Amino acid sequence: MTAALNLNLLQVPTFFVLLFQLLFATVAAHFSSSSSSSTSPATLSEWRSGRATFYAAADPRDAVGGACGYGDLVKAGYGMATVGLSESLFERGQICGACFELRCVDDLRWCIPGTSIIVTATNFCAPNYGFPADGGGHCNPPNNHFVLPIEAFEKIAIWKAANMPVHYRRNEMVACRMISETSIAPLTAVNNLIKCRKEGGVRFTLDGSGIFLSVLIGNVGGAGDITAVKVKGSRTGWLPMGRNWGQNWHLNADLKNQPLSFEITGSDGITLTSYNVAPKGWDFGQSFEGKQFES
């Protein structure tokens, strides 16, 4: 009888064994999280403290695009979901295009409960050393300060909040479990960037003169900020471009009368290649649309 029972157990399909293991691990994780505060959901998010202010809807900074050089932010596809960053956050423009999630905290009078917004870094809030950091110099180091259009500000707080405390994050921790055909790995936390979600493809705006080529890269999904760029003509290999400022990249090479392809890498290490973005007859001052990162 015992031998027959053991034989039947050996014949149980692997699928059911894995299913039982998954159910057991889920139940164990539930009881573990109920008895230990160290695995509470709050520890799976890297929220940091900062402050936020707003500017009026008619402010011209939306038309000129700010320190990142995106131009008219509405026409460029960013709308009002944008933000200017203090010096402690701006990283000399390398952060341009990155997305942050913000939520209002600590003030029940002005905060809109249960809300958060995702905004794209498009501008720089310059420090004012005529005031101390804790006495009017909102964007002075070491302050982590965000300057929002009032349309974005009012998604998370009433405008009367003025200079309000916020929590922000650029990364979020998500729980995941790797499952193969033969085993189930323990539950682990993975650090993911807050994704930028954009309509249409990445936009490449060409500028320059003669053999000097400057490319503004905008409307970038995924990580949002670009750390490396290469360009390829029909008669060249892949040529690395240097960062000029913000998300403006440049190169000295004669690429006229050649279709242009671009390879861009986000701060998350993901690379996107768009072939023949600009046709053979491209000219300075024109914009072209390539592929888009997954969001």
C-alpha cells in the first residue's frame, strides 16, 4: 500500500508541484508580513522629503522651455506635467527629461488625499544666495525643491498651500518572484525607475551649421533622461555624440545628404535604435520622430 502511494506521488505532474509551492510561498509571505513591520508595503517605496511651489499659468517659461531647451513645452508634447528642479536635483542638466512622482504630505488643510502626479524635469530653479536655504532661498542647496505649473500643483494640493512639503521619488520598489519550470525563487524587491509615458515617438530636432550637428532629443519615454547618443549616416558607422547641455547632443562630422539613424541609451541602461529617422534631404531646423521606449 505504501509503495503504491509513493508511486502515485512520483507521477504527480510538475505543474501541480509548482502550483502547490507557489500557494505555500504566498501564504507564508502573508503571515510573515502580518507579523513583521520590516516587510510592510511602506518599505518597498523610496519616498524622500522635499518641498514644492508653483508658478502662474501665464508664465513665459512654458513657451521658452526653460533650462533644458525643449522649446514650447505644450508644442513639444510635455503639456503642464513638468517641473523645474533645484540645484541639488538638477545634476547640471543631465536629469533633463527624467520623471518624478510627487505627493503632498503633512498638511490636511491643503493636501488632496490619495493623489500623486508624475512630472517631467524640463527646467532649473536657480539658487538665490541673497536668502538662506531655510529662509526664502527655496532652491538653494541642500534643498530638494520642485517648481510646478499651477495646473500640476493643483492635482495634489490646493493652491493656498504655497510652499508645501512633498514626498517624491524617481524609483519605486516592486516585489517580484522568478518562476522557472523547476523552481520558484524567493520573493525579492526590484528597484525600478518611475516611467515617463509619452505619446508618439522620440523627437530629434536638428540644428547646427556646416559640419557641426546639434540634436535636441525630446519626448522620451521610459527612463526619460538620456545618457549616451550615437548617430549613423548611410556612409558612416555609428558615431558617438557628446552632451552639449541638457538633452542637446553635438558632433563634428559631415552628415549632409545622408539619411540619419540614432541610437540612444536611457539612464536605466536600455538602448533604443531608430533607423533612417531623418531622410537623405534633411536640413537644419527640422524635427523627426523615431521609435519610443516602452513605458
